[in-house]
Amino acid sequence: MSKRILVMGLPGAGKTTLAEKIVDLIQTDGKTITWLNADDVRKKFNDWDFSPEGRIRQSIRMRELADASGTDYAICDFVAPLTEMRNNFKADWVIWVDTIREGRYADTNKMFVEPEVYDFRINEQNAEKWSEFITHYILLDQRRPVFDWKKETVQMLGRWQPWHDGHRALFERLILRTGQVVIQIRDVQGWQGSNPFAIEQVNNFIKRDLDPLYQGQYEIQVVPNIIHIGWGRGVGYTAGEETFDENITSISATKIRRSLGIE
């Protein structure tokens, strides 16, 4: 049976362009693949019903066409805004093209439920780059890393109000130490008359930035407003400040908030 690849996301996010590149790379590797574009399928069946029921019917149809393709892979690019649609399709690989905040159809934007489970989350419209990254894993049938709670891990504690390029640079420095990082978000919304972002917003900022490359290599935890970390006798922990050049150290969350008009 064909391995099913779902390329999902809002209209205009770049799903079709990315799918086309993946198709080319898989064929270049000598594998067979069927490409099912949602609009082409709707046209073939003359079914333009975009009600929840019509969308669910379309997801089942896409699954049936993928299973009947007889090729090594079947790649389907469609919005799949509802969790039930994704469950119906039962993809072996899920690619979430998360490059825009809103699509061109208000009804689709309103019903779109962001996926909680996916293999790849792409947040820039660079099909050349990300098609190679994704296809590498698919052809090897290799899953992204899975966070190992028994493995030595680096702790990264902060307010992240908001998460910015300086935080990203620190994360990339720290992950080199053990291969995985636990990012702890201090629960500080409104503290000291600042820190405007709620935990869920901060969590989304971090995941959107890190998921494309580091999915599975970090975990996020919410913690109280910790201001001191201490321990008694030597128990094997280390702590230290990382130093960066001026381009990184000059980045200020306060300045970013002011530029956003929220401080």
C-alpha cells in the first residue's frame, strides 16, 4: 500500500508548490508517487461543497484515492482544517505548512484547527530548501528525534516576552551540549507592569520558531516565577552564562515590545 503524505495548511500557504518539489525529488530517487491536489479532485468529482460535511467527505475521498494509487507514495495537498479530516486520511507523514496567519477564505480560517501532531512544521515559503529536508526523512523512513527524558539535558529558563533571535541563538548554543533542551517558561504575565504575553502565546512563539529544525529535540515546561536556582553539595549540575557578540546581546525584548506597541 502507498505511504500517505499529507501536506496541509491554510489556502495560500504554499502547499502545492512544496508538494510539487517533493514529488520531483521522490521520482528522482527512482520511487513512484501519485500526487492528489484537493482542487483537482473536487473538479474531477464536481464536488464544491465546503461545509463541514463536504470537507469530511473530501478527506475520505482523498484517502481512498491514495490507497488505490498503487504507487510507492501518495502525496495529497489539501487544507484539512478539521481534526476529523486528518484522522480520516490517516497519513504516514504529516507536513504542516504554517507560513501565514490567515488564508483568503474567512470560513476556512474560522474552522481551521491547528494540528497537535505532525512530522514537519514549515514556517517559511522556501519550497526548494524544505522539500529536500522533508524528502530526506521520508525516503529513509526516518522519524524526527523523540525527546528522551532519561538523556542528559540542558535547562533553559526565561520569561521569553517575546521569544526572539537572541533566545534562538542561545538555544542553538545550548543544544550542542547534549542534543536536547528543556525550555522553561516563567509564568509572569503582567509582572512588574510588563510581560504582556500569556503562557500559550509564548509557547506558540517558541514552537513556531523551533519546530522546523528542532522538533523532538526540546520540550517546553511552565514553571513559577523562578528568580534563583540553588543546590547544596555537589550533585553534578553545572551552570554558566553564555556570551555572544554585540549583534546578539543588543537584542532587547523590551525594544521589541515597544516596536509592537504593547509597552
